[in-house]
Amino acid sequence: MGAGHAHVGADEHPPRASERASIVLGSAVAAVLFLTLVGAMVVWPSTWSMLGSMQTLEEGSSWVTGEVTTENDDGTWNLIVQGEEDAGEQVMADTGDPTVEVHTGDVIRALQLEDGTLVFSDFERTAPMLLLFIVYVALVLIVARWRGLGSLLGLALAFGIIIFFTAPALLDGGNPLIVGLVTGAGALFVLLYLAHGVNARTTTAYLGTLAGLSVTAALAWWAVTASKLTGIWSDTGVHLEFWNRGVSLQGLVLCGIILAGLGVLNDVTITQASAVWELRAARPDMGRRELFTRGMRIGRDHIASTVYTIAFAYVGAALPTILFVSMYQQSVGLTLTSADIAEEIVRTLVGSIGLVLAVPLTTLIGAAVVGRDAVVVDDAVAEESSAVDDAAVADDAVAGEDPVSGPGA
């Protein structure tokens, strides 16, 4: 009971930035948004005609969906095509790929040629993916409520930025470094403030994330150039090079590294900012230095866990490549520095460095904003808190307890 008295009123009157700190934070965000808009204007795509410009169908052909009914002796399959049930069963040619196993009852997507021939394309995955999406959205809304709704809206808008700005800008030959920074700054602004509200704590996390993003961008630019990562080893890179000569594959690697760590970086900074605020609420007597020191104790644990989270995330994404490259008869050094593996290693190292530096920067900003001498409380609230604290100290003295350390001190 004794230790708890000193914290009365913390939830009702959470720590907040002083007017001066709020002005500084607001000015910093305004400057960032101004630079983001300028950068967006520099790389703004001259046209969006590249989106959807690649023709995937021959004239007279169309995509159809059908359910497999039976397998024929010659390796072909009978389908009931959706929308063409009156035509009865239609024959689909063999997949031509021995690794693809089609079974009765499977719903598949096929290419229907002009003469009516059906050619296997892929499995239809809309139903299970839609079910997963519905479960995900429902759980986010149930558990996180309004903040969950805000994060979902922010995520939708962030993907809109990537689809309608990032992709066209890169296809139009925009500078990938500027495109990556503009995308990151814009997407983070939307995501953070929609999910966590407009307040000093969110702004602290935003500025800390931008600091980490800037470090990541600078390191990525140097690493991609120094390591000569070309991006041409993947099939997708080859296709892009063939269809659009104006796209810099090395630039895509650079932009991809910048954007890859945004989610984890943001997670670390918002958690770190929240930790500083909660420490300040629990111990209103803390100054900037102590708040920073205690906040970094939490930050170090977060860094330790998040670093290997990033590493395993990239390992999972690149697992087929790792298995393929490991089959070659070559040394570990050659394997790790080969183009396909090196890209993932560079991505992991650069993202981790940005993450590690973002933690102390975010903690430093938070401590400066809500440190004891940086917070202004209304006189009425101050008097009320003082009265409560005086009463708590008196109670603790009677009970023989230290007002800060608690029983037994």
C-alpha cells in the first residue's frame, strides 16, 4: 500500500509535454512533412500508365475458375467452369509440371483460349485467404478496439501510398533513395497518428522512427553500392529488366532495404516511447537523466529480442534461396557473399543497425519531452497531487514504511 500511494493520480493525469516542448515537436514534424512533400514533388511520376500496362492474355482469351470433377486416363482433367455450368464438364490440359498435383474437388484458375481449350494456371486461393483476412481484422478490432481500427485504416492508406506513389515513381525512373524516404516518412505519419492518436508520445515515436529510417537509408545506399548488389539474380528482376529498361534493379534493392524494416522499427520506437511515458507516470520525480537511463534498460531487452526477430524473418523469406545455394560445392564464405544470399544479409544488417540506433534516440527524445523539469501541470492538478502525496507520506510514516521503497525499507 505504501509504495502505491505515490502513484495516485498518474492514470487520471498522465505526463504531458510542456508548451515549449509541444511547439518544438510540432515544428519538427512540420519540417519533416515539408521535406517529404518536396521530395515527393521531385520524384512524382509523370504518368501512371505503367500500372496494369503489361498484357497477360492473348486476344480472345480469358481467365476462368472451375472445380475439378474427374481425372482422365490421358492425364487431362474435367472441370465445371463457374458461369458455364450449362456447358457441362470441360477438358483441361495437363499442367505440364510434375510438381503440381491436382486432385478432384480442387478449385483452380485456368486460361481459356479462343478455341475453348483450357490450360491450367494456378489454384484458386481467394476463399482461404479471405477467411484469414476476416479473422485477422476481427481479432484486431476485438482486442485493440478503436486503436485497432485506426491501425487497419492506416495500413490501408500506407499500402495505397506504395501502390499509387512508390511503384509508379520507381517505374518512372525516380531516385530510389528519395522514393524510399518519402514513402517511409509518409506511410509512418499516417500509420502512427491514426493508430495511436495525435499526441507528444506518438510524435516522439515518429521522430525516433525517422531517425532510424535515415540511418538505415544512408547505410543502405553505401552497402548496396559497396557490395555491388545488382538485383538481377531473381526471376522478377529479370522480368522487370526485360519489360521496363528504365527501372534500376540496384535502386529497387536499395528502396526495398529502406522499406523492409519499417514495421519492426516502428514497433520498437512506439514501445520505447510508451515505456518512457509509463516510467514518468509511475515516478513523477524522475528527471531527464534517470528517465533516459531506466528507459534504456527496457530498450536493451527490446533490442536483443528484435534483432533476432528481424534475422529470422529474413531467413524465413529467403529459405528456398538458402537451400538452393547450400547445395553448391563451395565454401561458407563464398555462399554467404553470393549475390542472392548477400542481399538478405545486407538487408538484415542495415535494418538491425537502424533499429539499434533508433532506441536510444527515441528514449532521449522522450526523456527530454516528459522529464520532471520539462512537464507543466495545471496548478489545480499540482495542488491535488501534492495533497495526495503529503497524505500518502503521512500514512506511510504511521505504517513504518518508506514512501518510495515500500514496506521493509
